[in-house]
Amino acid sequence: MKLSVRKLTPVFAAEITGVDLTRLDDATFAHIEDAFETYSVLAFPQQNLDDDAQIAFSRRFGELEKTQGHIANNFQVKHVSEISNLDPSGKLMAADDPRVLYRLGQRNWHSDSSFKRVPAKASLLHARKLPPDGGDTQFASLRAAYDALPAERKRLLEDKVAIHHYAYSRRNGGYELTNEEEDKRFPPVPQAMVRVNPVNGREALYVGSHASHIRGMPEDEGRALLKDLLEFATQEQFTYLHHWKVGDLVMYDNRAVLHRARPYKITEHPRILHRTTVMGEGPTVPA
Ligand SMILES: [Fe+2]
């Protein structure tokens, strides 16, 4: 077996074939880690993984986040989060099920856990069951977006800090899904607006739907700038659309990409992805 890397767009994302993620020697893993830092999104087709194997591969990148017990995962706290539109008895959820509404929130561009003080480094999704069409995942390169920004905008953003807030993004998306307890668990947190990759020094614009306003700027002005930057960063030329096949493992760098789920007939066809999340190495700005 020989590992091969094929670029999926001119600016980011690559497909990796010729590997079995359940059996990786250190040299092959080093090659994958290097590709992850370079391409930000890696797609590995035809991986036969159970949860333990997915956890074992994910752990090689760092410590894992535990899922928050919330309505969309049946309040289970563990390392694998099941992204599913089936209820615990295996039936499709109804359109007015709060868990369906929760999934709709994931159709906004975001970076996983950016509403936490230490946001996620990487997320890994393994496709288990898919609808006949739709349900793709789209990614946008925040490095390509940053590189394309005019110089004066780069200067303006250099030391800027955005405030990310889970309740803000959920309410902004039109879903009143947070409660007081969640508000307490996820207070607003500061995040650098420009992030530098510690391995290769590449800079990325760090925005997304959890970003509410900008520290030191009038709220309206900051919000307008964030909206503008989000639109800029998600232009077609910076994106990659992944059409899932069962067995695909796709991992993405939350420090360098945004992603969103694309629509499908959520009340008609099962769609199940298993997700693991690698913790970030520290806060993006000092306290
Ligand atoms: Fe996500």
C-alpha cells in the first residue's frame, strides 16, 4: 500500500488514498499529520472504522473533547458524537423535533467549538449512513481568504479580538434553542481574529457564525464587519464541497477552515455521521 495525496481544490483540501487508518506506522502518520497542516481538510475514502478505531486515530492528533450532553445527542457524554436524524428507537425524527432544529443550526458557516475559550483543533467525521442525495458538507479556507484580503484590512485585523457566543449564534440563526443552563456553560469568549499556524506560520482569518461582535468597536460596526468578512471568506473560490460516500473519513482543521452542512430531506432519509473532536492546544488570546 502506498499513500497518495491528491489536491481537491487549487487552494486547500486533499484526498488521501492507499492507507488503512486502523494500521498506521509512525512514518505514515507523520506524512498524514504533515498533509493535515498543509491542506486543512483531508478526505480518506473507504475507511472501515468502528468508534474505537476512530478514537484511536483521532487521539494521535491530541487529546479529545468530550461531547456535551445536549438534546441532539440524547445527553450522552463521551468521545464520539453521533450526528444522526434518528431517535433512540431508530425512527426518523419529526420536522418539529428540537433535535432537527438543532441540526439546522449546523447549516450556518462555523468553526467547531469557537464559542469555547480553547476552541477545537480538528474534527473528524466518519460517514455511516447517507441519504440518496443532499447532506453534503462544505468547507471554506480561512487561509486562502486571509491571503486575499486587501493589505489595509489585514492591518486593521492584526490585533483585533472577536467575541464568540454560542447563544448569539443560535438565536441569530432563528432557533431559540439555548436555555439558561447552556448560557451559563458557554459564556461569551474572546478569540483572535487572525490565527497563525504553529507549524508552518500560515495565517488564517478566524470568523464564523458564533462571532457576535468585536472588542473595542461599537457593537453594530463590529457585527457589520464580521458579516462582511464571513461573506468574503466563503466565496466559491475558497470552498470545497464534499459529497459523502459511506466509509469516508473527513478531518478538518478548525483553526483554518469554516464548514457547514448542506440541506437534505432530513425527515425522510437517515443520515448518520460519527464525529470525534481534537482539543485545541490553548486559548487564541491571553485572558
Ligand atoms: Fe460543525
